[in-house]
Amino acid sequence: EAQVTQNPRYLITVTGKKLTVTCSQNMNHEYMSWYRQDPGLGLRQIYYSMNVEVTDKGDVPEGYKVSRKEKRNFPLILESPSPNQTSLYFCASSLYGSNQPQHFGDGTRLSIL
Amino acid sequence: AQKITQTQPGMFVQEKEAVTLDCTYDTSDPSYGLFWYKQPSSGEMIFLIYQGSYDQQNATEGRYSLNFQKARKSANLVISASQLGDSAMYFCAMRERTNAGKSTFGDGTTLTVKP
């Protein structure tokens, strides 16, 4: 089954404790992206990757890191999480192009205390 | 810079009636794609429909159609014969050809279908 898999689905942690949210897709998509969703603000793009070893900043990259060492994986790293990063996070993938819809993971709900 | 505006935070519709969800956009790229996604209360994001900027006809997918008015920069989603399962949040989104990596979403519209 074609899918984007995020882990964990839920995480409660404390300020400053490094965490990684994993994202993996099995559709051989070149493009992957991370978003955060906050009430009333829609989805805001954090980082995206157009291929292996190619990443670029979205609209809200501060406090986040990503890497794309393999085509299927695109982890999101919070090296020193803060409470303002409490949010619902989505990973997405697609073929590259302005006509390509994105396939989303089920989301990761992060709470930073 | 690309921008998406959804001006209706919440909408109500009676079951079996049609409803239009508004989306306006701004871009300087003549080539772009517009998308609508549905997010039910369970949280997942579901792709509904796509419209390309050079498409001559409005897109349709089952009960979903897109009222695309390029000169007005609007891409409204029309849902016909609403069902209770259509109750969800709906997002309009855009990708430009010159940088298809950037993707911009609107703030969303919460649709409630009344029985």
C-alpha cells in the first residue's frame, strides 16, 4: 500500500530535550516536505526536499533541522525544543512538479512542556 | 510571493444541498497548480481535486468541482449533494512551476453538514 509513515504519532516531552520525528514513504517520490498545523493558521511549510541531499527552507524553518540521506526518508529534528513548537506536524511526499498533489502522513502531535 | 486566502472560517450546509468554499490566491508565476485537501476530524489530509493554471476547463472529481476564475485569481471548491461525511476542514493550496518545492496553504474552512 502506498503510504507516508510518520513516527511517533504522539509525543510529550520537555524543553531542550532533542527529538526526531521520522518520515518514510514507499512511493519513490523525489519530493518530501514537513508542515506544522496550528489552529487558525492552516499548514505552514517548515522544510522541503526536492531530492536526496537537496533541502530548502520553507516559511517557518527556525528551530528545526532536516536531512535527506535516502530517497525514502526525511526526518525532522528538533535539537532544542521549546513550548512554541507544540503543534501537529505533517510529512508529505509527491512527485516533483506544480501539478502533483501531495500524499500526507497521519500526523505527529508534539507537546513540549 | 505566493499567498492563499480562505475567508470563510466556518460554513454550514444542509444535507443534499450544494456548497461553495472560497479560495483566492496571489502569485506572479503564470504557471501554477491549485489543490484542495480535506481534513476530517480524524486528522488525515486527503487530496480532493487539482486545477492547473493553463487548464481550459474547470476540474471535476465526482461531487467535487472547482470554479476556476483566473482573472479574479479565485479557485472555489463546489461540493454538490452534501453528505454528513463531508463535514471536515478544507484547505486550498498552491504550487508554482518556478519553484514547485514551495507549497502554500490557506487557513482552512470548517464545513459542517446538517442533517
